[in-house]
Amino acid sequence: MKKLLAMLLTAALLLTLAACSGSAQPKTPTGEPALPSLHTPVGSETPANGETTGLPVSGTEPVPAVPSAEAPATDLPAPATDAPAPETTAQAIEPPAPTATSEHAAPQPSSANPATPVPGQDASLQAARSVVRAKGAVFGVIFLGFTDPEDPPFDREGVVFDKFLTNTEYAEKYPFLRQIDASHILDAGGTEVYCIVPMDESTDVTAYFQVTDENVSFASNIPLLMEVDGAPFVIRCNVSDVVSNALIVASNSNGEVTWEPCLSLNDSSVVLPAKGVCDLS
């Protein structure tokens, strides 16, 4: 009897407990049990970073922590927005200068003598004439040197003069000397040799042999050469160091001049008049 009573009490207690647990669980309008809430139960601890610790409140089941929806913070610097835009400067591109071809080469300035070249005339003669012209003279003179008193006179074939010229420095300096016609190689007697270079072909020149008497006074002038084409010529003269036995008379657009070939007794340089004759030696 006591065992039966105990069993009944136990059954009644179980029913009471079951009834209590059923009435505590919330119901949905459809009568189904409601899902557990995601909100953190009152009494749970929340750290400073916003994540729940999931520690249960007394008498409740642990609730899993819900991750934050915010993006994790990064340490990357924000892109600069006030940086100046790169400057683009337009530069004009100049086309390359055209290069001259061999057929259309641009003429270059010439440094040659401004005098107009004479066709067929030796370059050294043209250069000598240019100096005479630049100095405003009527003619120029080149002292070629001395001959030995025992040397034969200059012949009309020019053999003696050519041999003499070979031993001077002027054969190389003035190549036109070898081209002087034999008819333009004069001998008035003496030891001094000169070359007369007129300014141009329009110069009129006459060379005289001056005859003196026993008192060394001029008796007469004998023409040796009458030149009308301005060609250069050579004359050997002056037996005496004091008195010249030759006379040169010339004229052109620069004037007229009379000159006696002679050398200074001091330094053997050519003695020149005040104007009209220049030294090309």
C-alpha cells in the first residue's frame, strides 16, 4: 500500500513539472515554440570592442555571439586628394634644317681675294697685283738680289736670268717669275736685279737706260722697254751704289710715278718714293 502511494506521488510530481515547463516556453501565433532570441540576454558582459562574450546568465543557456557587420578598420593611409596634377607643357617641335645635297649645295662665303681672277693668269701674279691695288700704288717692285759683276748680261733668251732666279728664294714665292717673257728681261748693266709688277693690264710703263757723262750728270735717256699691256718685267741695273742708271715711268688710274731703282746704303732696303710704288719683296 505504501509503495503504491509513493508511485502515485511520483507520477503526480512529474506531471506538475511537465506542466510548468510547457507553460514557460513562448508560443508563436500558430502555436509552435518560438526560436531563441539573438539579443544578448540581460546580465551578459560586453567587452569594449563590441563583441559579446557569450557568458550565460544564471539559469539560461549560452547564446552564441553574433559577429559585427562593420568592416574591420585598416591602417592604410587615405589617398591624397590635394596632390597637384602633373603639368603638361606643350613644346614646339621644330623640323630639322634641310641638308644641302651635292647638286643643290648652298654657296659658302669665300675668303679669297676680292679681286676678280683673270683667266690664264698665274695666281701669284694676281696676289701681287692685289697688294699693289690695296696700297693705292701704280706698281710694285721685288728686289730679287745681286749678280756677280763678272756674270754675263741677261740675254734675250732668258737663260742667264733663269739660272740666277734658281738661286733665289723668290722662284718659289712668286712662280710667275719663270713665266716672264724673255723680251721683258732687260739689262742696263749693273749688279742689282728688280722685277716691276704693274697694278693691272691698263698700266702704261716705260723703262729707260740713263746715260751719264764723266761728271755723272744725266746726258740722255734711252728707252729699253715701252710697255702698254701691264705685264711684269725684270731689269738689271746700277753699276754704282750712288747713282742709278735706270728710270721707270708708269701711269694708271692711281696716278703717275717716276722712280729710279736703288737701295738704301744703310740696310739695303728698297728706296721708295712718297707714293705710287710699294715693296713686294
